[in-house]
Amino acid sequence: MIVDLRSDTLTRPTAGMRAAMAAAEVGDDVFGEDPTVNRLQSRVAELLGKGSALFVPTGTMANLLAFLSQSRPGDTIVLSEDAHPYNYEAGNLAAVGGLMTRTIKGSLGQITRAEVEPYIVQTPDHHYSQTRIISVENTTNRGGGNIYSIETIRALRELADANRLKLHCDGARLFNAVVESNYTAADFAKHCDSICFCFSKGLGCPVGSILAGSRDLIDEAHRFRKMLGGGMRQAGILAAAANYALDHHTERLREDHRRAREFRKALEGLPGLSFPFQTPTNIVIFEVPDLMQFIGKVGGEGVLLIPMGPKRLRAVFHIDIDDAMLAHATKACRAALAG
Ligand SMILES: Cc1ncc(COP(=O)(O)O)c(C=O)c1O
């Protein structure tokens, strides 16, 4: 049995999703004429309470478009040192946007008003790069799938307003946060100028992310998407998968969270193994004394995990992992630690 827990991007489209894709009504989206893309974009704009939304190939592009559309080269983006755009987006902020980053240590991959405030630069002195955007991640990937509280986001909004800054949310796993909290997607989005989420992670689609914001912001993002080669033609095939996921795959994220908790519970207390963070959603981060040996042993049993540091591992639960696979993974991890 192969139990691939490396990422929730490994999901394969279900039969229902494939049928929806096959049946999709399509047109040329670069002409704005794909009815399925248009329906998805309107639906998401409404869901998030924003003026407009733009379907894009990846979360990386959604973040980049948000940054490009709200800054000028030479500006600074403030974000957690664990943030995805800082760690894993190939330096695109610098290479494509000409942007500087000011990273904040934070905790659980999150940043607070008190942590960010001292690093804001707003001055007429032309020596300095001006702070332009604060970026948060919800849920946090390197922070173990942790969820921002609305209070923390609201306080960052107030800080942004007081300094004429923009607030962006990388909500790659926004619906994991939604189903596990008392907040709606719009509650989180309300405080942000721009917000994106991915269809290609827990929602189980093969491709796709979406960026939402004001009409003007999305108009600007649309120009940058074209510039970066992200204009897609009969993209309704992909948007149909996204629409299907919004209909069928959000509530089921709770099952991934339940399995992540059960996995953790089964490993808790084992000698040598520790958990640096809580596990509120689908990502379990844990530490073992000899990472390569552990990965090798569980890999021999078909259980695939990804390293997140010299001792740190990540297991991510998703739609392709069922209870039998959970039991197999748990057993393999326990046996690997036993010697
Ligand atoms: C928090 C977060 N943001 C952005 C992305 C980028 O998404 P993509 O791989 O679609 O570019 C990821 C991907 O894992 C992510 O975890």
C-alpha cells in the first residue's frame, strides 16, 4: 500500500470531478468568453465579498499578481519568515516584482500587529524602501496548518489602514481554516485588500487558484496575468473542476482534519518523537531524532513523508487518504521509531 502524505497537492480528480470537467461549457477566456470561468469568478467574488475574482493557474501566480498589482519596484512586503512566497516561490518577488521583503519571525507561521509595527517604513526620505503590503498566510503551511484568529487579522488591517498599506492573504488552504473555525471565507476576506485560495490542494482539483479583490485590483491583476503568460484559453475545463470542488469538497475537509488528529494522537508520547505545533487542520509537523533513517524506514513500508528541516517532517492528509491508509501510516511510523 502506498500512503502518500507528502502534500495535499497530490490529489487526483475524482470520477465526479472528471465528469464535470468533461461536460464543461467552454469558450476563449482570454476574450473573456468562457462561461464556466466567468461563473466561477463571479461565484468566488460573491463568496468572498469582493468586487471581482480572477482564475489563475497556481497559488504562486495568485500571490505574485496580488503583490505586483499593489506595489511598485523597490517597495517592501512584510511577511512571516515561514511564508510560502518568501521560501518557495523561486524568489519571484525580487526577480519579477523588484520587491524587497522584510521577514518577521512570528510564531506558527503567523505575524501579529505588535510584531509587524516596528518594521513599517513610511517616510518621505528617499533613502528608504517604503513598506507597501503586509502578507499573511491562512492556514500556515510551515506553521502546521494553523489558523489565524479574526482578531489578529483585524488588528493587522487597522495597522495597514493607519499606514496606508495593503493587506494580502495567501489563503492557499482557506477552506481548511473555514471548516475548522466559526468564520466564513468572507469573514476572513473582509479585512484583506486581496485574498487568494488554491483549488489544487485540499479541494482536490488538478490545477487552479483564484485571486479576489476590488474590481480595480483585479483589472490590474488581469493585465499582469497576461504579461506573465497566464492567460488561458478554454480554461472552463479547469474551472468546472473548481466549481465542482466548491460544491462537493469543502465540508469533507473535516475528514482530513480528523485523520490528521488521529495520526498525531497515535504517535504522541512515543520516545524521541515531538510535535512543535498544534494540529488544527490537515498538516501534521513532527520531529524525530534521525530524520533520514525514519523517512527511509517508513518509505520502505510505502509511507511517503517530506522533510521540513533537519529533524522536522510533514504529513499532510487529503482526499486520497482513507482510514485504512491512516492505519497503515500510523503503524509504519510507530514501527520505525521502535527500531
Ligand atoms: C501556503 C501556500 N501558498 C502558496 C502555494 C503555492 O501554490 P502553487 O503550488 O499552486 O503555486 C502553496 C503551495 O503549496 C502553499 O502551501
